[in-house]
Amino acid sequence: AQSVTQLGSHVSVSEGALVLLRCNYSSSVPPYLFWYVQYPNQGLQLLLKYTTGATLVKGINGFEAEFKKSETSFHLTKPSAHMSDAAEYFCAVTYTGGFKTIFGAGTRLFVKA
Amino acid sequence: DTEVTQTPKHLVMGMTNKKSLKCEQHMGHRAMYWYKQKAKKPPELMFVYSYEKLSINESVPSRFSPECPNSSLLNLHLHALQPEDSALYLCASRRTGTAYEQYFGPGTRLTVT
């Protein structure tokens, strides 16, 4: 069965430090890959997506992610964390022709002052 | 306009009540979704409508009844709910074709007493 694994349910960084949130997927075919962010009591907001083409994708709020097919990974990074980045982050995959999106379990990012 | 709206924002209902959740988008998206999200969990797919027809029902209990009256509107009718149905209910939409990212509404926080 296809799945998405996010390593670490909680990640804590200091303000100004590098943010790295890990995501691996299991699939024999390349999926479409997404990162969503959810602030408390809100819906999910698309941060960035990979469909085809360049494997390094840039998103909103200074985030970027790199698709590595050989590692089946799509890790999310941001060079310098800001207090406003504290939120829940979900990695997700969708497959060609499919309506379903498979979400990872989520990673809660804490940013310390 | 990239907004999905949901009403009401909060809803408290008894187990014998009948209520409805409403979702609206004006982005011309022809696929619309209902998700249920419990605290500290990813969204859980309930229903998918494509071109106003129900295409996916994830074995949701019949006390939840979806309706798609037109391409912009999605309703979720609730009847005889249980306390364990208390959750954040999220609506989302996406274009059909190869654009797979979903746009989420802010959700309705439902409490069943």
C-alpha cells in the first residue's frame, strides 16, 4: 500500500536556525508531492508542490523542498526559522489520475526564541 | 479568488439534532472534498465529488450525508451524530486534470454533546 512517512512528530528549533522536516513516500511510480501547513484552528495551506521538472521547488514563506527519486524523499527546509513558522506540517502525495491524497501523520514545528 | 469558505465556523449539536455544514468556492474547481480531522491527526478523507457526482465515499456512516447542489457548493448534512464525531470538518477543492493541489477551507469545529 502507498504510504507517506514523516520522521519526527515534533521538531524544535531556535529562531534563526535551519528547519528540516523529513518526508519519505513508498511508491513504485513517481507521485505528485506536496507540503501543507496548518496553523491552530485553521485549514491546510499549500506551501509547495512537486509535479515534474526541476527537483528543487520553492514555496511560500521561504520554504523549499527537494525531490530525490532515488531516496523516495521530499524533505522540507527553510534556512532561518521564524517564530511565525510554528505550526503543523503535512507531507502529502497524489498519484496520476487519482482523487485521493495520502497525508503523512504530520510534524509539529516548535520555534524557540 | 483562491478562497474556500465554510460555514458555520463552530457548531455544537445534540445527538438528536439535524444540522448542515456548508462549503463554497468560486475558483471553477470541479472536484470537492470533505475531510474529518481529529486533534493531532492528519485529515481523513470522507467524500469526493467530481463534476457534482459522488465519486468516492470512504465507508462513512450514513449519519453523514453529502450533497453537491452545483459546481460551487458542497453541503454535509448531519443527523443523529455521536460524541466521537466531534472534530474539525474541512472542505477542499481542486481543479480536475493534472493540477492535484487542493485548496482548503478554514473548517467547521463540530462538537456533539
